[in-house]
Amino acid sequence: MDQPYESTAHADHEHKPHGWRRWVFATNHKDIGTMYLIFAGVMFFLGGAAAMAIRAQLFKSGMELFDPGMYNSLVTMHALLMIFGAVMPAWVGLANWMIPMQIGAPDMALPRLNNLSFWILPFAGTLLLSSFFVPGGAPAGGWTMYPPLMEQFGASFPMVVFAIHLLGISSILGAINVVVTILNLRAPGMTLLRMPLFVWAWLITAYLLIAVMPVLAGAVTMLLTDHFFGTSFFNAAGGGSPVMFMHIFWFFGHPEVYILILPAFGVISEIIPTFSRKPLFGYEAMVYATASIAFLSFIVWGHHMFTVGMPVAAQLFFMLSTMLIAVPTGVKVFNWAATMWRGSLSFEPPMLFAVAFLFLFTIGGFSGLMLALVPSDYQYHGTYFVVAHFHYVLVPGAVFAIIGAIYYWLPKWSGRMYDMRLAKWHFWLSVISVNVLFFPQHFLGLAGMPRRISDYAPQFTDWNMVSSIGGFVFGASQLLFPYIIWRCIRSGKPAEARPWEGARGLEWELPSPAPYHSWQTPPSEAVLAHGAEH
Amino acid sequence: MNRARLGKLAGTVWLAAAAGAVPAAAADWGRINLPRGVTNVSTRIYALHMMAFWICVGIGVVVFGVMIWSLIFHRKSRGAVPDVAMVHSTKVEVLWTAIPVLILVGMAIPAARLLVRINNNTDSQLSIRVNGFQWGWQYKYVGTNVSIISKLSLSSDAASMLDSGINVDRVPHYLLSVTHQLVVPVGEKIRLLITSVDVVHSWWVPDLGVKKDAIPGFINQASFIINPSKTGVYRGQCTELCGRGHAFMPIVVRAVTPAAFKAWLKRKEAAGKSAPAGASASTSPGVST
């Protein structure tokens, strides 16, 4: 028998600080990854609480719970918390945990930078959340922060700007770390085109982050100087243009959408082959498709603003470039389907979430294609049809992929198995309720309900009630998730090194739980081959 | 067995909860699609929308069909043996890149044609300036002294207050009625010149197929011709978040015959002249829903 990992018995693996020092001064990729995931979890539930409040307000027509200003704050904070607090940090947490293990490295390349990029987050999150308690309340201009509206929110406005600066710095540092790690710490023999798809997806995502986070920082800084220092970047009365903000924001905003979803593509490309017991179909096509999507993401931003009055030529360009994204995205979906084809499928919780991703993300892709057609977009823009579209790609898309990834790698992290039955309950409750929650929102949008309204005409009540019930069930079901993880860590049955029969990749060549410094000696070519061929 | 029964029970509870939540009297389940609308453009948008929808359904049937086939027949529990040699095929990669491109071209051509047509704002017979403000709309008929301030109707406004105690189902056109409607003639090309005096708003009437942002410092154009047979009242809302009152700035367009419009405009002009300077006809109180 091959003994791929030889240094588990070395005492130096346990050479780590204890107590609070281990976390505050953390430089270990696993500890930092864990903190990222816990932070993301906390933010997910806070953002989820805001979502529950929104769905409660919209349960029926007629102002019921919150005043419209508070409602707008909830909508704004829900988006900011979910995007910057939950999904992005969750992906960085997964990158921290998995990239070193998957490329045969002992840790991330820049451990102290890693510590800094994490520890910025709690402060940024606190700053953002504390804006609820300043005069005038939390910002209520939507996560898009369009001026001049955004400048109408007193004390909370600079707090949000600074929180975004901090979150942006954290993301950039995290992204630099990922790039440096992947390009420099790969084990000998781990060529770029042998890397797992999750690593590829993250490499590309990291470049997107480095490219666009400074753009967002610039946009919000100009907002800040407009408001406090008398500049007129976006102030029409001073010769500026509110439309310029929209262009800059969406030049950041569209790649941002792919920052949220590309790592999900990576995760799905890991899980589906494992539980199909068959290698990924079209590996190279998948890599090129991911890169194409990333490139295209920079030239489609105008599709968020078809109604602002752009020239026809610009609208045509953005329509065609947006439609083009359907091609590489389609290639990915087809390759996943081909991976399952003539496989030997089994449906453990990670696979259940991955299959749901495949179907529901594709539905989000369909509505995206419909939205790309400018004349139709004139009708869809700013309605619940758009809300349904982006929640389909982000909730059963990005969030399901994160949940699936955690169910996939948790045995490796903790060395223990979780309660499969309970996890399947978590899945079925989630997948049914998420559709009850978001599918009717397509109807509402088409029937004429604008998004971001705190009250609506009675004819929209029926589907809003259905949507709210779905929302409450979905929200409650997510409470199972931390419980399942907690039980797993406390009292789960020991997990094998390769708990999933069909799993491939270097991480499964390590024992479970994985040693503190993942690969102290680079895996040999034999181990690499064993990991890939298993 | 026990598990199956539990699942069934959960399903029943689920359905009961969903059904119980639906007030049978107010059910309006039919409203799940775009309206065809009353202009040539809105009808063509509807057709484009339905074409895109059915193409997506078609692709969905094929792609989901293949996936569902695998989920059913290629499962380990059925003794399926994985075909581990099936890892790559340049032929199918080229095929499933090329076919979508063709489908997309097929969708893009009618969309581009319609787009060019919608953005043609020349040859209008009537221009109306639309000013968005927090929270309502001002309409000025170009070349006349007629100006209308259109805000949420008083009955909706009262009912929309927190703890108003008013049952909104009894308020006529709750949140979709205004103090003063925009009156336009059918059969004529009407051009809107849209801007805002404060923050960004968006003027949308689904039945007209018009949505355009109202942006301070910009004058956007949009135009529509209501089919001559389609006199009536068409309702819409602001579709760009504009602060506390975003949900409360509806748009109501009343389309009348050209003759009726002329008479209405004449009446308004006369009323405007007799009123003291600065005050327009619209400032007089009145409720037209």
C-alpha cells in the first residue's frame, strides 16, 4: 500500500499557540479559514434576519410592520450583508481551507497578510451594522448606492463608505494571497492544467477581485468627496453626472456577480465527478469557459442600465455581449450534465445540493438570457422578475454551492462524519422552500410589481404570501445547518481519509482530520497520480 | 416506511399551510405574465418575451431531460457502472458551443430590430415633459400652459400609513391611483421628455411598453402610440428606488380620443389663464383615481 502522507506523527504539527492567541494571531490557513466561515455564517443569519423582516412586511398589501425608511434600510443591509458579509467571506474561507490541501502546499503563501485580511472583516461588519443605531438609521439607498439618493442618508452614509473600503481592502489582500499561493506553492508536478477546478475558479476570481474592488472603492470615495468636500463628480448641478456613478458602479458590479458565482462553478466541478464516480467531462473546456466568463464580465455592465438612456449602439453592444455569456455558461452546464451521463450516481448531501444547483442555477441563467434582450428588459428592469433572477443564481446558485462544499469537505476538516439523514432533511426543506420563495417572484415582476417597494397594490398579495411562506420555511430550515455541523464536530463518527468513494484530488490523500500544516513535504508524483486516478 | 410517512405528513402540512394563506376572495392568480399592452411596441415586446420564454423552455426540456435521465438510470443503486473513459470530446464541445450561438443569433435579430424601433423618438405629434420628484410626477404639455402635478391619491395615501386601520382591499386601486392623471390622445405619437428634480426615478407603464429613468441633469426621451381602439386607464409605478416614498409614486395615464383630448386641453388652458400667475389648473384639490 501506498503511504502518501508520511509526517502525521510529527509532533511539530501540534506546535501551535493555544487559547485566544491561536485565533487572534492566527497564521494557519485552516484556523483562518474556519474564522472566515464562522464570520460568513454569522453574517448569513443576520442578512437572513433582514430577509425575514422584508418577507414579513411584504406578506400582505397595506403597510404592516415597518415604516418605509426602515424597510429600505433592511433591503439595503440585507444585500450588503449577504454579498460582502456572507458569500464573499465564505468563499475566501473555503479557499483558505482547500487551496493549500489541493495543490500540495503546507499553508497559504502569505500567512500574516491572511491574518490581516480576516481581522479587518469583523471591524468592517461592526461598522456596517452599527449604522442602524446612528441618527437617521442605516443607509436606505440600496446596495447600488446611486447618488443623489445615497447622499440623503445622514450619519450612516460615511460609515457605509468606510465599511466598504475596509471590506474591499480585505478582499484584495485575500485575493493577492490566493494568487501568490496558487502560482508559487504548487507541488512539483502540479501543473496549471492539473489543478482542481476549484483552484482554477479561485485563481480567476482572485484576478477579478483585484481588478474591480479598487473601482468600487473609487466610486464610493467620489461619493464621499461629493458629499463632504464639495466636489461634483456625480452632481449634475456642478457639472457631474449621476449616470457616471452607475457606469462605474456596474463596471465593478458585474464582475462582482461572477466573484460570487465562479468559485461555485469550481465546487460543483469537484462534487459532481465524485458522486458520479467519473472524471469531470471536458476539463480543459471548463477552464477556458471560466476564463471566458471572467473576461466577458468586464464588458457587459451596461445591461444593468438599459433604461438610463444610453445610445442605441451602446445598448446593442451590451445586449450582444451579455447574450454571449450564455455560451461559456452553457458549455459548463453541458459538461456537468455529460459528467453525470453514464456515471454511477449516488446522492449524498453534497451531491444533492450540487444537482439542485445544476437545475436551479440554469433556471436563473434562462431568466438572465431573457433579461439580456433589451426590449424585454425595458419591461423587466427594476421589477421582481429581476429579483427572482438574481436570487435564483445566488441562493440555489452560490449559497447551495457553499453549503454543498461544506458538506463535501467537512469530514476532511473535522475528521468526523455528520448526520446524513438530517443533512438530507436540510436539503429537501431548502430546495422546496427556495422555489416556493423565489419562483412566484417571476410572476410578480411580470405582472408589474416593482422591486424595493415597501408596500404594494392588493392584486400582488397572493403570490407575495406564497413567497413569504417559502421564505420563512427556507429561513427556518437553515438553522439545521449549524446544528448539523456542531453535532458533527462534537460527536460525529470518525471519518476515513477518503469518506466519499469516488473522490479524487490531493486533499483526500491527507488523513482526516487534515494535519495542521497540510503538506509539510510536497506530495510525490506517485501521490499526485494516486490522487488524480483514484 | 416510517420515513416515507413522515415525508408525506410534512408535504400535507406544507400544502395546507400554502392553501390556507391564500384568501380565496382576493385570488388573482391569472396575473403571472407580462401584459400584451395597448401599443404596437408593447405587443411586440410581449411577443419577443414569449419567444425567449419558449426557447428557454425548449432548451430546458432537452438539458434537464438529459440530466433527469442520468439521475434515474445512471445511479449506483441500479448497478450503473461508470464509463470512466468518457472524459473528453472535441466534437461535442464544438457542437454545444456552436448550436447555442446559432440560437442566440436567432434571438438577437428580432430583439435588435425592435430595439431600434423603440428608440426612434422622431415625428411625434405631442411632447410632454415629465419631471420626477420625491414623490410624484409633474407633467407639462409642451407648447401649452398646462401642467399637472400627479401624486398618490389621498385615499391610498391615508390607507398606506402605518396602523391606519384602513382595509386596503376597499381602497379603489390602492397605490395605483393618483390625484391627477396624465391625459393623452390615442392614435398619436407622444414623446415624453423625462427628467428629475432630485434623485433618480423611473417612469414605467407596462401597458405602454415604456420604462425610462428620470435622472437629474439629463433629459431622456421615450415615445408611444396607443392603438386607436384602446381608450382607457393604464397604471404603472416608479421603478427606481428613490427613498421613503418609492412605493408611493404611481403613474396613471388616461387615454382618450383625439377629439376628447383637444377639448380637455382647451379647458385646462383656459383654466390656467384665468388662474393667478404661477398657479396651474392642477393645484386645485380633487380626486381622480
